[in-house]
Amino acid sequence: MSEMDVQFVEPHLLDLYRELRTVTVPPEKLQTGPVVPEILETWQSGIPMLYCHPPQIDVESFFEVLEEISRILKQYHPDRSEDVNRILAALPAEAEARSKSVAEVLRRDGEWLSNFVSEKDLPEEMVGFMISLTLRPFLRHFSAQLRESLDLESWRKRFCPVCGGHANFSRLSREIGARTLYCSLCETEWPFARIGCAFCNESDQKQFRFFTVDEAQRYRVYVCETCKGYIKTIDEGKTPIDEKIELFWEDVKTVHLDLLAMQEGYENKIAEIPAYGDEVKN
Ligand SMILES: [Zn+2]
Ligand SMILES: [Zn+2]
């Protein structure tokens, strides 16, 4: 990372994400069955792998990761310690309920989340944040285990082929005309149409524009007037040819662009989970 990149972001935030990223789980804590042709067929019909081929997560490992994430959050945000502690205290203690809650969380069932939050009067955004940070190390393994079996070139949908989430970053490759979307939850990147909204069905070019900030022409923020969504994008053509671009860090380093987009009235769609659910409703 160059110094120029760092000046945009509070060092504190980068340190927080660096530390969060050290929280890992052994791959065997997530079990995935073989990807048989029937599963691939279902996946090709547009069902993300998390739904047509759900993995088994070791329940106690899930809670261990959650504790570790909570410790880090409290260290960086002491002002939110009380909220984090209340959330931890509200988690089920009994084995069957613990196992059920992990299964619901893994399915990213919005109903389970809203019941949990309202019954115990918890801060919803903090619960969602803690859960998605906890799921990340597991879903990273899930994506890595599946990647070889999936023909991502054939997917080309607005939601993640592995976990069904929204993309929160995209990449314009050096190759003319190629764009990929990136899901930060499971770290999957997949090809998508160069033109068209990554959140709604809009493909009318007049509805899109992008802005850049002068200091960093390498980033574009595409906004859609139809759904008011925005997506941060890296233009590889504006980066040194030998630079290894990791979208995870590009996303963290560009929080200033999220703030700008939100100030302009655009929404961070990543908060609406899961994207795949919207598709089913539409
Ligand atoms: Zn994903
Ligand atoms: Zn849109």
C-alpha cells in the first residue's frame, strides 16, 4: 500500500481491519459435501451455493470466532463495549438453541435477526456487523473450497454465486470491456456486464454515472439513479501494471468514498442482506 492511499483513511480503521483479518478458523471447522452434477445444475439455475449446497459449521467454533471479534471491536470501540456485551449476553446458552441460531445466521435469515434484535432490544446494526464479521472466516473457506467446481464466467448475476450477498466493490480490468463484482463477505469475485446496475435490473446507460476524486483517479464510484445504489470500483488501467490488487483492502482503504456517496444521497446496499432474497421476491 502506498502512502498516498493511506492518507485517505484513519490509521485506526486499517488497524482494526488488519486485526479482524487475523481471526481465522481451521478449514475443517466448515464441512462441504462433494459438488455433484445435480447441485451444479441447481446453482446454474441461479441459486447461490450457500442455499443449494449449505456447509456445516462447527457450532462452538462459530461462538469462539464471535467472542474474538467482539474482543477486537471493544478494543477499538470502547464506546460500544456495553452494546457488544449486551449482544453476547443475549446469545443462546443451551446447545440445541446455539446450533439452531448458527444455522439461521448461516442462511442469513433476516427474520431470525429481526426477532433476536427486537426480543432482546439490541442495536440491530451492531448485531448485523458482528454476525457478518464472524461469518467471514467461515465463508472464505467455503468460497475457496468451491471455486474450482464453479464456472463463474457463466454466472453473471447481481448477487454472489457463493453466498448470495450484494457486491460491495467492482473491478474494471485492463482487458477492455471486462468488469467483475466482488463480495466482501466470502471474498468471491465474478464476471458481470460492463454496463448495468449491480443492484437493480437497470441497464439504461442514462441512469448511471460515476465520479472520481482528484487525488485518486484509480477509483470510480458508480451511482444508479433508479435504485440509488452505489458501487466503488477500481480501474486497473489507472494502476501500475505490477501492482497486486487485493479487493478486500481496496474496499477498506476507500471508506472516504462510501462517505462521499452517502452524502450525495446514495445507499450502501451491502447492509441489505441477503441480496439473493431480493431476487426471489422480485
Ligand atoms: Zn459472497
Ligand atoms: Zn440500480
